[in-house]
Amino acid sequence: MKKILVANRGEIAIRVMKSAREMGIKTVAVFSEADRQSPHVRYADEAVCIGPAASKESYLLGEKIIAVAKSLDVDGIHPGYGFLSENANFARLVEEAGITFIGPTPEAIEVMGSKLAAKEAAKKFDIPMVPGSEGAITDVAEAKVIADKIGYPILIKASAGGGGKGMRIVENAEEFEEQMNRAQSEAINAFGDGSVFMEKFVGSPKHIEVQILGDNYGNIVYLFERECSVQRRHQKVVEEAPSSCLTPEVRKAIGEAAVNVGKSCAYIGAGTVEFLVDEQLNFYFLEMNTRLQVEHPVTEMITGVDLVKEQIKIARGERLSFEQEDLQMRGHAVELRVYAEDPMNNFLPDIGELKQYTKPEGPGVRVDDGYEEGMSIPIYYDPMLAKLIAYGADREEAIQRLLRAIDDYKIVGVKTTLAFGKFVLQHPDFVTGKFDTHFVAKNFSSELLKTEHEDEMEIAALFAADFVEKKAAKDIVSNLTTQAASTSNWRKNRLGMRG
Ligand code: MV4
């Protein structure tokens, strides 16, 4: 493989190109008109504009991207995450064009893209699953009989679902029909496929996912787990590896279950198997993501494995260079997703120019991003600015490093979730590992961010008053102004300053 095209943008495009470069492979970027000035375009050896800003007219144009790849003699296409990464048809078209798709087979993408098909495939491998309906539910009366057997509350899910869409909790038999109808029509609207199934509702689960790698020769290994329980409306906020709650025995069991899910669809490449884990550490297979995930860096940091390089080597037809016994975890890694959103205003996406953008550095800190100072954040794409990742010998050191890195991160011009991240990482329930998927809903309100910084501002004001008395007023005011400007807009707003 001599040349790879990355069918993506932003941080993940750059992330993929970095590994390709290290392997002596040339890179091709594609970009939309909104991304002409983006770092991923400059980072590539060659770059081609594929259309207007809207994803549907650029990053989602599979055939156009393949045509670009052909014209530039590209050997492999890496889809990144999102966009075309889990589009079985795109994977098929790439292969038909004589280009290697750096990812799983179209068949594996298809099976795992349907939750019903995924569960059906996994069943043959004795994977623990939440009690539920065998297959789709169509008949209400029949479904109610099963629901009575499992016990309420139950959860109705869309087979084609993702991100919580088409999910409905049913508390009792009386509301079953109504909720089932709602789930079905939501699923038709969102996915064009109204098939739904049901599961027993697990009340306070942790979300734990296992990274796997499979080669073309039937070898599949697990690279341990990531815990992604801190989410806000199905958007992940903090991810870490390893999970703070698993025992070595459960880790091995869940890892082996994940490998079996991989075997159930003859998985090739990097994939992630998601599980719900209850308070007694029972785990249940949820679904499989057939792509490189956003949060893959925490796994890289604790295993020392470059997952993108492994994807490329696998796509080149190489055998895995390690067996399960060769893999070890070392230390702890925590990732914070930094979004251009306003946590004080219901996480409304914020756009604008990055007037100041200074990244944190230093021991154990990694920043995967796709923006730089002076750039404008486009409205067309995901509002994630960067992934801030910290590694430490243990969880406490990783968290402390991440907190330090948040303080060292200077972003001016757009509102970000950095302060919200700080709130999460300092929360006693996060620090002690006593959290589940309800963490944000249970613990966060924007008032809490306000209060936290009111204290800070009070202290600053006291200092200022003291200095005024000492006739150093000018100094402290200019000092505070600079500090406020270099942190973020809400500080400035709280100080009642402008500009
Ligand atoms: C569940 C569940 C409880 N019980 N299934 C949400 C997204 C979809 N991928 C699966 N999800 C859930 N499935 C049963 N049987 C709770 C969730 C869930 C959730 C899962 C992972 C991470 C965050 C979540 C937030 C709310 C609900």
C-alpha cells in the first residue's frame, strides 16, 4: 500500500494520516468548500475538493470519493468514523473499484448494523444478552405475553437504531401498545425501518465497550475495555481505559465475549463491542460498532498499540503480530471530548473564530484535534473541537493530568465544554468510580458551573479590592482582564467586560 485516501475531515483525518506517514504511505485528503483552510487538507500530500459544505454534497458522496481515489492511484481508503464508515454499500463499491477498504467486510458491517441481526448472530456464540424478545416484535398481544414474563420496566428498541433514537421505556402493560407504536413510528421516520424488539430495562447500567482487532486469517484479540458511562443525551463526554469497576476475572470474561461477537461475523479490522454492565458486574451484549471509534486513543495509551497502523496492516493482508497473551494494559488513560458548545446554555453549539487557541502540552498529555488559531468553526459538522487525553501511572494521576491540561488549554472566541469537563472530573462520584449512564442527568445543572466560578470570582474580587487599597488598581484590573480573556467567554461575561 503506497497511497491512502482518508474519506473524512478534522481530527480523525489527521490522526489517520499520521500513522500512514509513519509507515511511509502517501496520503490524500478530500475536503468540502468549508474546509479549504483546514489543517487536514494541508497535512495531506495531496488534497481534492469534493463539493459544497453540506456533508450530503461532499463527505457523504461515496462514488465521487472513489472517483478521486482512482484518478490519483490510491490503493486504500480509510473512512475514519461517522460519514461513510459504517456504510456497507460504500465498502463494497470501494472493493469493486479495486481499492482496499481499510475496515471490515461489507457483510460484517451489514450484520452489525442491524441490532436484530447482530443479536441473532451473537446468540450462536453464547454471548450474555439482556432477556428480551427473540427477534422483532410485531404482534402486540404476543409481545405483552413476553413482557409479562421478563417483567417491567422493559425497553423497546429500534433494530436500525443508534444514539438512543427509537428507544421507549414501558413501565407497565397498560402503556405497552402506545409505547410500541411510538417506537415503531420513530424508527420508520429516523431509519426507514420500523422493526423493533424489546429487552428488560437495566436501570443503572455502566457502558463498557471492548476494543477488538481481527485479521484475515481468523485471529481475533481484545485490547481490553473502555468505560464511557459519562454521557449527555447519548453524546459521550468522558471516556477512560481501563474501567475503574471491572475485576481481572470480569475483564477476561467480557474480553472473550467480545472476541466471540467478532467471530460471529468473521470480523476483520478494528471494531468495538458494546456492553451494558449492571451493579453486580453482569454484562450484556448491546451492539457492535464496525469502525475506529472517537475514543480509541485511551486504548492506544494503555496498550501501546497504534490502532490505525494495525488497521492498515490488517488491510494489507498481514497477520496480527501479537497474540492475546502478548497484550498487556499499563497505567490509565482518560479522554475528555472538548465541544464548541455552551454548557451554560443547554449545550447549544457555538460557532465563531478561534481567536486564541493554545493547546496543553507536557507529560502524559495528548491532544487530537483538527483546528488551529484563527480558524472559524464551521456550522456544518460535529461541534467536537478536540479530544484531550491524559495518561498516568494510575487513574488518579491521569485525572490530575487531565485537570492540569484543561487549565493549560486556552480557547478564546468560542464557548467550549472545558469547564464542564472540569466539573465532571472533580465530582466525588466520578473520582470514586461510583457513576453510571445517569451521571450527567443526576449531577449536572449549569447553575453548578456558575456557583463554582462565583466562588473564584469572589476571591478575585477580594484580591482586587485589597490591591485597590494598596493603590495597585491598574495592575490588577489589567491582570484580571487578561486572565478572563484567556480562559473563556463566560468569565468575561461574569466580570461584565466586553471585547
Ligand atoms: C439499554 C439501557 C437499559 N436497558 N438497554 C442507549 C443507546 C443504545 N445504544 C442502548 N442504550 C441503552 N440500552 C437496556 N436493556 C440503557 C441504555 C442507555 C444508555 C446506554 C449506554 C450509554 C448511555 C445510555 C444512556 C441512556 C440509556
